Amino acid sequence: GGEGGSEGGGGGSDGETIRLYTAAWPVVGAGPFLGDWGGDVPLYDDGKINPTLLLETTLRLHEGGASLERSYVAGGACIDHPHVDPRFEGDGRVRYIFMSWCNAEGESGSPPGGHCRFDP
């Protein structure tokens, strides 16, 4: 999960843009929830664990419907546990998203090696 902010008026008015930032896997295989993590110890080698990336989902509301766009942000780095300052939770004025950082290449999940900040 992650946190997001929204821009525009409330209540789904025409012309509103809503942006949501979440931790996401590029591919999810069939099986139990968190199936890649099965066993006594997760296996990080050879791409056995999907990388977790920061996904930006943009929803644009317009008369008669909506459009949806998704893209990976934060340079495609492998991250986890994105959070914002709780005072700005769900607020379009949010400035930074903080998360644990695993690797810059966005490769198979690896243990966190630090923290990073993304400025949307």
C-alpha cells in the first residue's frame, strides 16, 4: 500500500485530477497472496522476488467518464513502504514521498539499503 494526494475540487467534479502513489509489482503471478515470499526465507537471487516500484496512477474525471494513466516513477528504483507526512495524507499539497530504497536499477526485490525521497 501507499499514500496519495489529490488535486482539484471535491466530490468528483468535472475536470478534477486525482493522483495516487502506491508501491506496486510490475507482474503478479497466479498463486496465494505474497506467493513470491513463500518459504522460510525469501529468495532474492535470480529475479525470484518481483521488484516493488513506485507507481503513479492519474485519474482524470471529465463529462461522461474518466481516463486512467499509470507510470512508474522515482527513476524506476526498487523501493518499498512509501509514506507521506501524515499531515498531508490525501492532500494535493503533499510535497515529498518517503520510502525504503533497495536498488536504483529496479531489479528483483532486495533488502532495503537506505531511504529515499521522491518529489512528485
